[in-house]
Amino acid sequence: MRDARIELLQQMPVFGGVRGDILEFLIDLCPVVSIVAGDFFFREDEPGDAMFVLETGRVAVLKLWRGQEHLLQNLTAGDCFGEMAVMDHCPRSASVRAIEDCAAIRISSADLYQVYAQDLKQFALIQMNMGREVCRRLRDADRRLFSAKMGAVPV
């Protein structure tokens, strides 16, 4: 199972270029959490200090607006979520609820600090990759916002 988790991380942009020994080190630190369908990994505005890498299942990313939950996107195995709170130490910007029973690797700020202590360059690479992923999502949000303002159907 450990090898499968390392392989999963190697396929993700957030861990692109990170050496195998560092991924092994990280996997050994990080617990796998199980969430049953309908339960939340976390809720919007809660404090957050961890990101999750979805191993199995599907989740919905939800934003609360005027008392109603609105779907932002669905994520599947191999996707990550929660990295913004790890980077900016701010409350969660959205909720994530399991659509199906899920298993996910929980990677906390403290776990990443252990990588920092082990290998500063590899830590910097992970941080840079996380920044790129957040920027990719920001560009997508900008594109959608612009399309909505122009009355176009988002692509």
C-alpha cells in the first residue's frame, strides 16, 4: 500500500519532481483518513492546517451562499484539496464533503515542516508546486468569472 501511495503522489502536480525518498519520508509521517459518504473532511471557515490527497472515492467542493451550499467542483482519486489553508494559514475557503466513502492521505503543515528539516530544496519544490496549483485554480476562477460577466457560457 505504501508503494501505491508514493506512486499516487508522483503522478500529482503538487509533488512533481520530488524525489522518491522524500515522498517515502512524507508518506511515513502522514495518516490516511477515512470519511463515509455524506460526511465532511472540513467545513468552510474552519481553521485548517492540512491538505488531503484523495486515494479513493469522490468529494464535492462546496461554497456557502445565503444559507445554501453551491457546488464548485467534484474531485476524484488523485486530486488534492485543502492546500490553500496549508499555504496561507487562513480559515477554509470552502467545504469538502464525501460523495462516496473516501480514503485520503492527510498532509499537515507539521508534516511538511519535517520535510523542511530533512531537505530544504525538496521542501521548496513542494511549496513552489503548491503555489503553481493554486495559481492554476485562480486562473480557472478568473476565466469563469470573466465568462459570467460577459454573459458567456463557461467552458
